[in-house]
Amino acid sequence: MRALRLTAWGETPAPTEVERPVPHGTEVLVRVEAAGLCRSDLHVIDAAPGTLPYRLPFTLGHEVAGRVAALGPGADGVGLGERVVVHGPWGCGSCARCAAGHDNYCDRRDTLAWHGAGLGRDGGMADYLLVASARHLVPIGDLPADQAAPLSDAGLTSYHAVAGLRPALGEDTTAVVIGVGGLGHLAVQILRATTASRVLAVDVREDALALADRSGADFGTLLRPDTARALRARSGDVGADAVLDFVGTARTLELAAGVLRPGGALALVGSGGGSLTVAKPGVLPPGFRLSLPFWGARQELAEVVALARSGALHVEAERFPLSAAPEAIDRLRRGAARGRTVLVPD
Ligand code: FEH
Ligand code: ZN
Ligand code: ZN
């Protein structure tokens, strides 16, 4: 089968021929229909030797949808031919967090040589993906694969970030989304579908603001020196009850700190390398709360899929054949990707 294998740190992987896995025990083999490309894939490819606990080589792809192709003799909970999306964070499988489907917060994370599918373990940028158990699979019915795959990371990460902020987002509140890319455009839709808040969007590209508008944002603005003032004006001059920063640079964190309402909450999702000084006294508003959400739980993925199947979520997806993965990776790296890039086995 074809697979996009990371064989050396710092080298863009190319599709190569590897043996198709055979499921044993509780394992399930999935015929991949789509695999999303994530900025984290760039971080993995570019990682200096020794900075990640992963052992080379492995197949990339942590945002995967497909159809059950084969079952191990002990596999249970999914049927042959069933279409599924893969819950990508794979923990130890036996701690209290993993047992509850919260592999994203596995208690033994620091002892593992992986973070999940395509992250130290063979992932889904391939014709087939082997998962250890059906517990990693969520049924998607007739949801198109290029809509379903991005739900498992871009959608789930955004949904989990919003879930932590939801108590602050009742009537007459304001949520600000910084960065309207693969995750941000879904966060706008999830905020509109699951909270009463007004949604304001910030990006550096006009076409991203157009995507925010299509996704249901009440207002969008380019990142400028006066953006905090413009956002405050749209919040009734009290500031934002919540900010979701999908970029995470010094500049976006400064904007977040400058626009948050007293008692406001910041969810830092993007790995842009920025930092924020938390001190008393300091620049942050009283009652400031910070979360660093990572991916999401299996049950949350089922909720995201249900939202998508209800028509509340639309993924702006750009499809590329798996054979063109190097070009797609380069396009994401150049900042030329629009919405979420999805690789389709060809
Ligand atoms: C995966 C592995 C490490 C860091 C971040 C990620 C995210 O892309 C998963 O949502
Ligand atoms: Zn990711
Ligand atoms: Zn665990």
C-alpha cells in the first residue's frame, strides 16, 4: 500500500510502498478515504532529532476518515464496511483518562513514544490505517470523507476549546476567534451552533475574513494596531468574555490580553511560540482565566460528528491526491493553504 512515511527529521516525506497491515486481536483495519494535513505535521517533520519521543520511521496523518476493511478476531463495536472517523489521540489505553476516552490527557503521556495516529505511530496518510481497537472509531454515516476527516482534529480541537469556555458564553457575551484557518473557521461555526455569544474574527488575510463571514462570524477585522479598540467597540465596550487564539504568537497574545473583559477566559490553541506574562499586579484583567486545550475526547468527537451531520458544520476543505502530499505540505508551509488541506489516496 502507499504511505507517507517520515524517515528522517527535517526531510519532507514522500509516498512510498509499504506492506498493508493485517488486524489481530481487537485491531481494526480502516481503508482510508481522506486524511487531513495539519500545521502540527510541519512541526513533526521539522523537529530536531531527540525533541519528540517518536521513533522513525512512521506514517504521518492524524486526521483520518475511511471505511472498516477488516476486523481482528477480537474486534468488537464496529462492523465491516462501516464508515468511520478516527479519534487520533492514542494514550496508554489503560489509565483512568484513557479508559474514559480522554486519551488526549493520558496520565502516562510522558512515558509514551507517541501521541497518536501519525504522531509516532503509523497514521492515515496512506491507503490503510490500523487502529488498536474500535474504541478509537466514531461512525460517520454518509458524511463525505473530506468533511469528516477534519472533524477529528481541526473540528475536535476547536470543539474542546469552546467547551471549556462555554460557561462564559451566555446571552450578550462576546467571543473572539484569532486565526481563521483550518481550526478557526470551524471554531466560528461551533460557537454559533453551541453558544449564544456574538462571534468576532481576526486574521491577517482578507480571504480568511471572508471565510469567517461565510462561517457565520458577526464581524471580522484584519490584525492592526487598533484592533483591540475595534473589537471592544463590538462587545458593547466591555471587552471579550472569551478569546480563542489559534495562532499563539506574541502579537496575538498581546491582542488577546488587551481585549479580554474582567473575568474573561483565553484558550491558547496555536503553537506560534508567543508567551504571556501572568503576574499580579500585571496587564491581565482581574479574573483572567487561561486554558491550553489539546485535541479532545472521543465523546466530544461523536458530538462534533453529530453537529456536522445535522448540517451545522461545513469544512472548507481543499483536496489533494496522496501522491501530491509534498506539494500540499509545501503549500501549507508557504501559508497558501485555504481552509483545511485533505489528502485523498489515489
Ligand atoms: C498533535 C500533536 C502534537 C501537538 C499538537 C497536535 C495537534 O495537531 C492535535 O490536534
Ligand atoms: Zn493536528
Ligand atoms: Zn493513558
